[in-house]
Amino acid sequence: MKKRRRRADGHTFLNNKKRRCDDNDHCDDNNTCSVVNSSLSPSTFQQFQHRDAFKHKEPTSINNTTEEDQPPYVVVVHGPPKVGKSVLIKSLLNHFTKQNLSDIPWPFTIVSGKNHRRIQFVECANDINSMIDAAKYADAVIFIFDAVYGFEMVETVEFLNLLNNHGMPKVIGVLTRLDCLADVEKVTEAKKSIIDRFLTETYQEAALFCLSSFNFGLYPDHDIQELASFISAMEFHPLSWRAAHPYLLVDRVEDATPTERVQMDTRCNRDLVLYGYLRGCYFKKGTKVHIAGAGDFLLAGITSLIDPFPLLSVDSVKVPTADVFKFCSSSILYKEAPMEIAGFTPGTHLRCEVHGIPFDMVENHDPYRPILVGGISHAEENAGYMQATIKVHSEQQNLLRSRDPIIVSIGWRRYQTIPIYAMEDCSGRLQMLNYTPKDMPCHAMFWGPLALPNTGAVAVQTLGDNQAAFRILATAVILDCNNAAKIVKRRRRIGTPCKTFKKTAFVKDMFKSNHEIATYEGATIWTASRIRGKVNKQSIYFCAVETKVIERLRRKDSQLRGGIAKCTFEHKIRASDIIYMSAWTQVEVPRFFSPLTATDHIWLVIKARKYSNHYKKKTHRQHRETVVEMGRQRFLVRCLPACCESPTASTTVS
């Protein structure tokens, strides 16, 4: 009869093993007992043990603070208009709070999950300013897609590009309005196309949820339960750039401007008090901050407060009830702690006082859109030349031209600057480009507030609310902040011979001084008839006869004070020949940048327009249109009688 084998897994095996361990005091599940009872040798078992430990090792997080010390995680909700954002948020609020709210109190904070995690929901508008700011503070983003229109919304693609450049957080996709599709085949096709495009634009581990039709103004409970459980258990990994910079997402704003100053001037600069949780890294006192839409400021005062929204205790409450995040005056309590002497740790609720805020920002402030306050390091306080690798977006049909103003978003700041584009050749020389190449990255050099290397940058077309075809011009990455880097351009110098003698000629109008001649000594030159030559040494090495010739030439022409070069050619040239030389000339990068506030809704400000008009050149089409317009006006002036000539027409003719 075959012997029955002992069970090696399941509940029976575990219970028998536990019973055997209780009977034997020496039985233990530690590594020593396992090594002794194992049939493998000790060295072989250690190898397997080390391999398994390395295989199941989880990546270390940048921020090691506990859940109680963490500030509320920011989840940004983004989607086109009339896609179902309000219905989705109301359904989530009903799930967490067990209350049916008619109005959504943006932004709001809830407590969810078994770990009592605090999550703050913020709605991101479709204007470019809100999307740029949200891309810098979002810990997770919920994208809402319309199954009828698919993934082709301009706002969604723009926001995804901003997230890719400033740092991709956790991304969740929600597909709505599936009930509007007629048959099952269209539903399956829409799901497949949107999922494929969504995973391609984000990352392969991104989650996407499909919501069916809603009843009584809310989505079904089973769909919302699945989405809420995923948000509650989702792991947030801080991005490296944010973990190295302190920042606040302002929850409440108070106007502390003295009444006497407001009575004297109603549009004077204001003194504001900002409240919010500290995120990112350690914040030292005296650190300069950048307020989005206002500029750089030095804090007049900073104080830590008691947490106005503390986590509920697990022992006292079994099932945590979520409360809508509201600040009231009674919850503002000052906390005197020794950390205020040197600085503040992430997760601390701070009260920051700032003086000199422009009145336009206070007047146009929307309480539903939180203000972003970012800390600036000492290296980022100064301005200088920056080099970046830039690439025009594939959705843009036009290329970028050198010395055309653009708006860039780098770090916490956004400002207007005038870049020069270049391409590095085989010898390491940066050659200037009139236009950026198509579907290829190139170098860009511009003047502005310094940013650390490997910082992402985005160039946009406009900050206004008007919807352009595609507002993102290009994406870039900062390479270095080097003032010694130079961009050169090959230019043709033209000169004429003032005295010829056999194969030797004295050339004028090509150089301005003898020192410049020494710089281009030995350079190749040629005439219009293709007779080649080279530049000889400057006049200080001339013989006595050559010196007399040059002095005689200067007496004939009083303008010849210097820059007469002695050149040697292959053949004798004529006095009427024109001499050419191709040389590398350094290109001056404009030292211009203009910080943009929330009220600057134009692309070309007057200051940048005046500065860049000196460098701009008209195209052939613009020249042709100008000539045609001038000819048309001259024809009209000739046809009009003298008494009917308008001041504009007469000014144009003159």
C-alpha cells in the first residue's frame, strides 16, 4: 500500500507546524534555524537568501517622514469643460463624507483610507497660468476624458507636456460619457484608443477607470468605490526637484495692509499674510521666495502654527469620518517651538507675512485657485546667461527665430526673455542659427534668473486666456550657467585695395584697427575673380618703404587712420577688385528678461518689443509688401488734389 505523503502547504500544515513549535522550545523561524534544517550548504543558502532579499527590496523614498508629519497630498483634477468634473468630485465627496453637497468648496481636504491619509483636491483651470502652477505642486493628477471626443483635447495634451517637463507625478485617467456611444463596438474601440494614447503619453503603470452612466446626478457606488480605494492606497513618490526646494500651497490669504495707507491710495501695494503647509524640504529663515504671479520677495515674518486639520486617532475612532477642509479664525493658534530659531520642517503649518504685493494680484485673486510660494536658493537669486537644450514641439507648425521674445517657465518662475539659438559643430563651436531646426534639438542661450542644471523649462506662446491653436512652443532642459560660453556666426568682411604692387596689396575698409589685423593674421581672403590670398602681419612689422606708402595713403585720405592690412595673393589683382574674407564673429546675446505677473496677458510687452526691434530683419515677403504699399500710397497721393491730401499721406510720401 502506498504511503500517504504529509501535507506541505495550506491551513492544516501551518496549524501542525505551529503546534510542533509550541511543543519544542528550541523551534524557531529565524535564519539560524532555517540554515540548520536546510538541506543546502550554509554558503549556498546565504546566496539564495541574498538574492531573494535583493529581488523584493522596495525603492527607498526621498521623504522619510511619517504619515502624521506629512502635509496633505495634493490631487489635481483636470479636464475640458463639460466633461463631468463636477459630477465626479460630488460623487467622491458623497463617498468620503456621506453627504450630498450641492456646491464644491474648491479646494477641499478629506481624510481617507485606513492610514488616515489627508488628501487635498484642487481643480485646475484650462488657462496656461493655472496649468503651469499645477504642474509644479501636484502630487497626483486625475485626467477626465470624454469618450465621445477622445484624447484629442488641446488642454489635455498641453497639461501633459507641462507635467512631462516639470516632473511627472502619479497620474489617474477617468473615462466618462461611455453611455453616449451607441453600440458595444464603438465603446470597445474608444476604450482601446484612449487607453493606448494615455499610456503612451504618461507611463505604462498609469491607471485608467471607466465610469458608466450616473443616476440622480452621481456615478454608481461601485465605480466610485473602486476609484476612491485606489486614491486612498496610492503611493506618492516625491519628485527630486521638489524635494530639494521648499514650497507652500497657500490655503488662506489675509490682507494686513494698514488702513491709513489704503485710504491714501486704494491701489497701493499690499501687505499679505499667507497660510499653508510647508512641503518639499527644510525651510530656513531668511530664504527668499517666489510668489507665482507677483515676483521674488523676502518674507517679513514667518511663524509655525498648530495644525488646523490634524489626523484623527485610530484608537478613538474606528472608521474615520472625512471633513471638508475649512479654515476659521478660531483655529489659528501660534505654536512656539525651538525649530523656529533655525527653520521649519516639511509638514509644518506656517503663517508667512509678505510686504509689497502688487495690487493687481490682490484684485484679481481667485480663492478657488491656490497661490504657489516657492523657496529660492542662493544660487538662483542672481541673473546671468543660461544654456539649454531646446526642441520645438511637434504640434507647432512655425519654427522659432533667434532674437524673438518668448515666455519661459523655469523652476518656480516664468518670465520673458530673448534667446539666441545655436548648433554645436564638430570642433565644439556654437554656430548661431537664424531658426530652430525641425524635429531636432538645438542649443539656446538667454539671459534670466539662474536655474540649476537639469531643470526643466517650457516655452509658451501666450499667457492670455485666449485659446490659441497650441500654446506650448518648445520644451527645454537647462545645461549650464556659464557666462564664458560664446555663440559665433560666420560673417563676410569686404575690403578694397588702396595700393597694389605685383602680388602684394594694401587693403582698406576690412579691418578697423591694427590689433584686429593681428587677430585675423593668416586668414584666407579672395577676390571677386576668385584669386586667393592671405592676410600678412600688421603694419608694425612693415619695412621703411611700406611705411612710407601707408603714410602717403593716409595723407591722401584723412579717414584712413588704421586698419590697412598688407595681403599677398596668388596673382596680381586690380585696383577695382573687391576683396572678401569669411570670419567668425561673436554674437551678442541680449541681456534682457521681464518677469511676468498674473495680469500680463500679452505675449510681447512694450519693453521687449522696443528692445528686439533693433535686431529684427524683414523677410523678402515683408519687403515686397512694404514696397507695394508705398507704391500704392504714392499713386493715391498723385491722384488726389492738393486740398484733399491728408497728413498721413503727405508724411508717408516724405
